[in-house]
Amino acid sequence: MEEILEKLSQTTGVIGCFITGLDGLVVASKIRSDKDQDLLAATTADLFRSLGSAFEKLDEGKTVLLTIERTNDKIFIYPLENMETILVVLTEPKINLGLIRMELQEALKKLKNQF
């Protein structure tokens, strides 16, 4: 798991990535910034739970990706196979989205076998 996050964190434009439970507790992390990892994990987990629950009530299927674009960065939130953990990837605001999505898909395939 650490190796997968390490490779993902080395992708051009990626600031860091981590896996957190839906309770907001960090399982594994590779973040190269001064961001408050614990606060970010708790916030993204809460956001995923809240939006996922709201969308399920609309009966439109499960959430497979949440993307948040902020002034200084972007946040990608992917549920992992067991739906009890999420992969969060923090990037710079201007990125090669195709490259990021390709690297994320590769990481998700590898992580699928670990959960």
C-alpha cells in the first residue's frame, strides 16, 4: 500500500495522497506539504459520507469519484472496493488531468487487491 501511494505521489502535479477510513482516520499517507493531514482526512471522509448518502437517496447509483476544485489545489476522492475506505489525492490547481486519471486508475487496480 505504501509503495502504491509513493508512486502516485511522484506523479507530476500531485501534492500528496492518502487512504482514510470513512471515520476520518488515516490508514496510509504520502503528503509532501504543510497541509493538516488529519483535518483533511476527516473533512474528505465526512464530505464523501454526506454526499454519498444524499446521492443514494436519489437512487442514481453509487458515487465513484468526487472532485473538488479550489483556488490553490484540487482534491480527488475515490471509494475503495470495500466502500469503507477512500483514496484521496491532492493536486496542484493546474494539472494534466489525463495523466492524473491514468495514474489513479492504475493505483486503484492495485489497491483493490489489498482491501
